[in-house]
Amino acid sequence: MTQPTLPTPATQATAAASPKPIRKVVIAGGGTAGWMAAAALGRTLGKRLEICLVESDEIGTVGVGEATIPTLLTFHQLLGIQEQAFMSATQATFKLGIQFESWRQVQEDYIHSFGLTGKDHWTAGFQHFWRKGRERGLAGDYGDYCLELRAAQESKFAHRPSSGPQTPLNYAFHLDATRYARFLRSFSEGFGVKRREGKISAVHQDPHSGHISALQLTDGSRLEGDLFIDCTGFRGLLIGETLGVPCEDWSHWLFCDRALAVQTTSTGEPVPFTRSMAHGAGWQWRIPLQHRVGNGLVWSSRFMSDDEAQQTLQGRISGEVLTPLRPISFEPCQREKTWVGNCVALGLASGFLEPLESTSIHLIQRGIVRLLQMFPNEGISPSDVAEYNAQSRDEIEHIRDFIILHYKVTQRADTPFWQACRDMSIPPSLQHRIELFQETGRVFRKGNELFAENSWIQVMLGQGLWPRQHHPSADLMGDEELSHFLGQIREGVEAALEHLPSHQSYVKRFCPAMAP
């Protein structure tokens, strides 16, 4: 008798939607991604769902994402997380932007800040009036018209009221990723999330639909569920190894594929910005926390050996080394789909972009929020799955383009790595943005893209891209009027800056670090 042929895992997982209601969610893996998912699901749906997270103390986490972007504030507000408690528990500091050092040229720096620069006119952005002012010798640096950027330069910070004539500073955090996962675990357990210690030895699938039915642990026990969230890191145990969803390789645009991470003692007061320091074959990060500094080197194995990278990092760090050098190999890529069947991949399991613009935690957060917005209460809908994957794809490609911009638009040609970056072909979507700004000074934002106009302007100007023209609205101002317009903005920034305390003194007063 001929045995029926079972579909492959990949085709099984795309089978028709299951009508089975979602009542039990199993999160495979902890770390930042797993516990963020647990916290959000527990806080919003914990009263009607059984939520279990399985992780092993024996398996380390990559711990990426110690620098964040302002969207994390929204995530915390949605969950009701108290900022002082979070910052004290994670020994966090404030972050107003990223300082890019030697990216345009060796020993030339600029800051990509989180703030708005100047004041736009309804016909044209501030950059057009600023460019006209530079032409006439009436304008300072572009960053002089942004409070967040100037506060970063002066190492100042304070919360400002959200009402009245003052506007609040737009900020994010530097945090200890291990402590953050621990903090979120405690928060999640308060909403009924159960943690299961153990290693996953097998993933079981329904023979008809291909959906995941259970995780088997090394002790022989099984964790059954209706919806599974893959937070197993680069391995992608569920989405990749089990369901067979491949990754789209982006290494022809993003050459870096190695990293070394190490923690050191602080040698000075923490500054309210991340440092990104370019070197001959990549870049180095420096992230200041209250109790230590996070350091790392990112490089391309095509242009630098592992031994050279280790020597480079050791020669560029300061302070006492607290941890062994931790090597990380990665491939810049994105899963072709991040929701397949009853499995949703978050964090490194869904793909990886180097943390140049601190987007790792943001992408986890967006995946969680998107899942909650499309939560399959009474059964998984193919339309929801398709929409989830489409939105995920659009978002990651936008961020990918923004990161490629830093490498492509550079005046450096001093090493083979930087020459290759300048010479590489780039996605048409990015090519259009570059050409539009270079020709007209205009930028645009589509839909809910993460990086708004001012981010693109700051990085393109910082990397040395100068627009050939400005909007005719700027020509309607005479020298005196334009000088007054620019001067008022600059004076307002400096007046606000004068009243801000130092970042260090504010952190000590607002959120002193808790003991380990």
C-alpha cells in the first residue's frame, strides 16, 4: 500500500488557516526579545492567555541593544513601566543621539540627534533656509539649531515639561541588556507569565497543517501551545531550522559580519550619546552606563582578520577590562517571512542588521506591537499573516537603506574597505533618496517609516552630501530677515541649553543605580 506523501515543513506551514482559538502562547528563548514579548503579552492579554517562556541558564544571549532609540519610551508607557525604576534597575543613562566619528573623513565628526532642527515652512523644510544662510554667511552649523544635539555636545540633560512654551527633549536610553531582561522577567511574572527552565531538544509539528504543536525539552517534558514565538537568536530554531524559512542575504550592501564585545570600567562621566567610531574596516561602539562602559568592534572579515580586529579593539578601549572578549559572527539578512503558520519570529531569529543606529530593540518592539494589533484571537488568518509580513518587510528595508547610507555616502577612500563601500551599487530606493536630496535638498517620509526627514538630513549632511539647490521660498527673505529668523532659533536653543543641568548630576538625582 502506497504511503501518503507528507508536505515539507515550509509548505506545511503555509497551509490554510487554523480555526483553533489562541489560548496558550509559548515563547522559545529569553533575553531581550523573549522578555519584551512576555511583558507586552502578559500586560495586555495575560488575563485571557496562558503564557509560558522557556529558556536555559546554560545558554548565553548575544545581549545586543544596549543603546536604544526614543520609541522605547512609547513601549514603556504602553506597559505602564515607571521610568525611574527601570533606569535604576538597568543602571541606565540618557541618550540624545549618536556621534559618528571619522565616517565622512578621518577625524571629522557629526551627531545624528533625536531632536528636530530649526523650524520648517509649509512649503519647504528648514534645511533650505539654512542652506541659503550658509551661502550668505549668515548661518552656523546645522546642529546649532537643534537643542538635543547641542545638549549632547555639552553633556547636559533634564526632563522638560510637555506643556507651555518649552518642548520636551526627545531622548532614549543606554541600558544593561542583561539587567533589562531580568527587570522585564519580574514585571512579566507579575502578570501571570510562567518561566520554564530547560533546553529545547525537539520541535513537534502537526502532520496535517505543519503548525508547531509542542516543544520537547531535554528532560523529556513537552510544552504544547497554540502560538509560538521564536526568540532563539541567530539559530532561529523554530522559524529557520524547523519551518525552513530562509534568510535574504544583504552582505553585498553591508560588508560587516563580525563583532567583538567587551565591558570596561568607566573612566569619566557618562555622556548622553553613543559613540560610533569608524576604523579601517568597520566601526567601534562605546556605550556609557552608570556603572560601566559597553564596547565593541564591528568589522568585515573580507578586509580584516580576527587577530587584527582583536588588536584594534584592545588598542582603542580605556578603563579596566571587566569581561572576556566575546566574539559574535553574523550575517546581515532578513527572514523572507517572520510569521509562518503559528510561529512568529522576533529579534535575531527574524534577521539581523548591525546596531549602527541602535535599531535592534526597536525592531523587537515593533514586531510585538504588530502582533498585538493583529492578534489571532479565534484563529490564525492568512490575511493577517500576509499583512504582518508585508509591514515587517517594509520597515526593515527602510532601516537597511538608512544604514547603507552611512557607508555609501562617504569621502573616505583611505582603505580597501571604504573604497569598496563607495563603489558598491545600492538599492534603487536608497539611490532615489540620495539623488533627490543632492539635486533639490528635499527629503520625504513614506507612511510610518522609522527615520523621519531630519534624521536623513543630519546623516546626509554629516556624511558630506551637499544639496545643489534650495527651495525658492528661501529666496523671499532678504539678508536681514533671514539673519533674524536663523538667529532667533539659535538664541532660543542656547537659552534653553543654559538652564539644563549636567547629564551626570541629573542621572544621579533622578535614577541612581541599584546594587547588582
